[in-house]
Amino acid sequence: MAFSKTARRARIKTSIRNTVRGTSERPRLTVFRSNSEIYAQLIDDEQGRTLASAGSLKDKSAHKAPGTEQAKIVGKSIGEKAKAAGIEKVVFDRNGYLYHGRVKALADAAREAGLNF
């Protein structure tokens, strides 16, 4: 049976979330991408709190940039916010998306900004 694109992503997302948990020492870095924007959040799943967030709509230079450049700006921004909050290690949650293109660009930029995952 063939799955639709959204059903396939939901199935993958559920599988990932069953294994990836964020803590206050090592929060979950989750990525959401729409057709035109990309967002990242650091989430402590134990307390149910968002510790830091960054998005292409918040940063005007990222909003005007094309796809992977936009993701690099957001990745650098979330990395800097994490360092300011005293967070160095995170667990990466690709949220059902393939680790390719904008998701990979965001992850690489976050690593360059000092996050370890």
C-alpha cells in the first residue's frame, strides 16, 4: 500500500519521536519547514518548555534569502541563542523530513555555531 507524502512523514515523525527525548541538559532541536520558511526550536520535553527558538520570519535578512541560505541563517541564529542560554549539547529531531537540503544546511550551521549533536 502506498502512503501519501504527509502520511509517510507522520509515520517517520512518530518513529523518531519514540526514540528522541529532550532534557534540560540536552534539549531537542526540532526543525519545521514550510514551502517558504524554516523554523527551529530547542525543547525540554521533561518540563514541556521551549528554551529558544529561531525562524526565518523573525530575521528579516533570512526572510529575503533563498532556501538553503535561509536555513543557514536560522541555524546560526539558533546556535547563538543556545550558547547564550548555556546549552552546548542537543538532540537533533528532523521532524520526519529527509536529512537533505534545507534541513541539513540548518544542522550544519548550528554545528558551526557551537552546538554538538
